[in-house]
Amino acid sequence: MTQFRTASPRDLLVECEDLPTTMRLHAALESAELPGVDELIPAARTVLIRFDPRRTSEARLRESIETLDQGADAERHHREVTIDVRYDGEDLAEVAGLLDISPAEVVRRHQAATWQVAFSGFAPGFGYLAGDDPIFSVPRRPSPRTRVPVGAVALAGEFTGVYPRSSPGGWQLIGSTDAKLWDLDRDPPALFIPGTVVTFRDVGAETIVTAGGRGDSAAGDSDRADEPTTDDTAHADEADANRSASEPSTLPDFALEVLQPGLQLLVEDLGRPGFAAMGVSQAGAADRGALIAANRLVGNAPHAAGLESYGGGVTLRLTGAGVAAVTGAPGPVTLTTAEGTVVHHRLGEPFATETGDELHLGAPTAGVRRCLAVRGGLAVEPALESRSTDTLAHLGPEPMQAGQVVPIGDPATAPHLVDSGPYVSRPEPLPRSGETVTLEVTLGPRDDWFTSAGISTLLEQTWTVTSQSDRVGLRLEGDVPLERSRDGELPSEGAVTGALQVPPNGQPVLFGPDHPLTGGYPIIAAVNDTDLAAQLPPGARIRFTLGSGSSAPRSGGAGAAPDRGTSDDHTDNGTADVPDES
């Protein structure tokens, strides 16, 4: 039976009874192209629907979905790929013991099964493949490995997966492949997208030699992998794909040079929506309103790329006559001309720049992040239609380093006139460390996994932002942990920016723009004002309150849905709790 759960004011979570039903629903939603739907994020038992509240509503979506024909998927032509595998995994013998068959039988049945990509997550290009042989139900390792090599073929639960890059992981390793799962030069970059039918072929210790003399791995009639990807070549490929700033011998006509990057300096735009099917989240500027305002002030389009600084300490040298503006957290904005004249500019004030000018952003007096827009926008190389840095997925430009030169688009190409203001900042001041801010939340989608006391704790207790926080998420700490009404984890499901995910310790993590696309810890609520959340410094204190559109709490207890068991491993990375779904 289909259930509907509010995930945020613009996100609806549709829950299905099993994986095949979820896959059919996702295919039907893709075919229907319902008005106002921006993105679909399929998962193990759910489809998260991100919609535009100006064009549709949760009620209209529910009505459309209830009458949706979900039988059309059987007639669709699915993309097919074949992956050549060496069944040399460290856990093959252990898997055979768990399944009570021989290792040879594991290999035979893994090849004989038909696998289909149900959904993506964890990392760009990582697909969760569901098979038609019921024997494959394998528990994860008791202790995840700190490093799983790129190309590892693995089992966990009912799924098979192939690691697109080296990373920690708790899946059982049964083999390896040279197939390239993620390649920005390929269309689409992900070899595995939902609906793709995958078969595995045992090549033993062979290397398939192509006419070009390179060892390739088969990936279907029209999809063949590139040369074998070692850890070194994977890193080189990633660096090539993400390289967006250079150190040329001659400067471009319009550019900025990073003299001091401060704590963190990133290129950001409004992100890359529309690629969730490949395991890629939107990411983009943490304080989207600040970037949009900065671009408006200098005459850029709202989505133009600018710089996002965390904590100040940034010094830049500019080349070419232009216009710049700084928005977001208040703090010193100082321009030193080539002649040595020092000019102090206000937040939200567009100002002219000339070759040789040095711009310094001092430490914020409140909040943590500022956006710098320059007329013409930063002309770095886009990745998946966006110039933004995704720190979790490692997409887009790497964090800026001293000495890097970033090209700027010709100011004459900016589509609008410079807007002299006035810049309208937030009506309330941004918080400082130790100060308290109130954030409105929408309960759901898994508030029924918590007792009424747990929900009361969320809304009545003051929470502190810890120093273990970044763009992936803010780890919060309270005196009383959130009390759950059931144990275990959820099958992996989509998560939104602003979600309050609750790991077993009961201390929530507030997801930022670079959060994982899916996760298995229950989400009790979502923060409505994610721009304000992005400005919270370590030590800031938060009180949560129900937003005007939030439904009544659905605390767990008698009549609550049964626990469906554990689906995801989680690895503590020292900042936010990031699911290690692989």
C-alpha cells in the first residue's frame, strides 16, 4: 500500500510496499512528467518527489499518483550493459558460507541472475542493483573497511554494487572490474542509471585487449569501459575532470588570483539539479539567497558562479576593470588599489575594481559565510551543467588554493545593469557563537519513528552547533538525546537539504547542501530556512519551532509501522554523520 509522507514544504516522500513496486512507481512518474515536479530520487522503498510549490502542491501530487498507471514500465526498453568481472574478492569464500553454497556456485548464480539498477546514491555512479535470484541476501560486514578499491564488485542485503571510486565501505567484496562507472566525458556520465539491466561475465584473470592495445572491460554493445582504472588513474581522471582554475603564464583579460583562501574558499553557483538518477545531489551555494543577491547587485544572472568564503581571511588580486559585491555574513570588506589607496566597502554595495586591486574579506562579525560576485561571473569549466563545488561527491572545482588564477567572464556579457541597491539583508541579525536562533521546521517524513517525548525534546530543548560541522551537515548536541520509538535503520531513502537526520546516539545532524543523496537513519523534520542554517557558526544555539504549514506530530508507539530492518552502514567521518551506503 502506498503511503505519503511530508519531507519538507517542497518535498513529498512516497513509500511503497517493496522494491519492485518502488521501481514501477519511479518509472511511471518519469513517464508521466507531472507538472511542477522538479526531480525524483528513487530509493529502496521510496521515491522522493521534489516539486515547485508555485506550480503544484502536495495534495495535487497525491491525487495524481493515486490514479497513476504503474504498469507501463513493462513495455519500456531498458538500457543494457555487461560488466566483465574477475571473481577474486576477499569475501567470496565468506559469502559462500553465508549462503551455504560453494564459491563456484556464488559466481555461477551471480552471472546467471539478471540485475537491474533500482536507484543510485552514496557516490556519483554508484548504483544499487536488484537481482532476480532470491538467494542473494547478504549481511554487511560487521566492521566496514576503511578503504575499498575502485572497481570492487560487492554484495549487501539484496543488492549488488560496483564501487566507482576508492572509499570506505561495508559491503562484501566478491570480485573486481576495470569498467569505468563514472566518466564526465561520457553521456550519460554514469554507466548505471535507474532501469539499466546489468549482467556480469566472468573473465577470470584475463585482460581483454582491444585494437588499441589497452585492457578494456565489456560494458554492453554500445557502452565499453575505458582503460583499467587504478587508484592513481582514478585520482588523475578526477583531477582532470574537476580542474577549473589554472596557473597560466599570462593572465586572462579578466581574472582573480587567490593570494589567501582563508579557512575555505569555494566556487559555487545554484547547483546541479536534475542528476539525482546518477547519484548526484544538487549542492550549490549554502546561502543561496546571498549568492542571488550578490549576482543581482553586479548585473549577473542569478545562477552565475561566484565565490563562497567560510570564516574570512580571504585576499584576492583582480585583473581587468569590473564590478564586485559581497553579501551574506557581515564583516570587513577592504579594497586596496594598485596605488595603495585603501577603501572600505559596505556589505551589499557594488563597487568598481581595476587591475592590481587587492580585495580582502576579514573575519565575519556574525554568521560564517559570504558570497562574492564579480560582473561576468567566474568562467570555470562546468561539470554536469554547474560550476559549483560539491565537497562530498568531489564534483566541480577543488577548494581554492593560494596562487590559483580563476578566469572571469567578460563584464560586457553580463545580462543586466549594475543594481546599486539598496541591498536588503535578512530582517534579523545573523547569530554569533553562543547566541540563540530560532529555526522553523516541518515534521517528517519519519517523525513517527520517535516517541512523543522525543518530538517534545526536539522542539523544547536548546541545541548547540558543534565544531564537527561542514557543508555536508551541522552536527548538533543537546543535553537529552531524541528518544526513538523503534530501533534499527530504514532501507535507504532520499534526503533533502535542511533535513534533521538522527543517528543512533539521538543527536541530530542538520543536512547542508553537500549532504548524501540517500541515507538510512530516520529524519525527524526538515528546517525551512536553509539559508539561515548555513550561517550558523560553531557554538551557536538553536531552538526549533513548528512552521505554520507543519502537520501535527506523528509520534511512534501503538499502531506504528513495523521496523523493516537495517539497510545502511554509517561511517563517522568526524563531521556530519555521512551514510556509508556502500
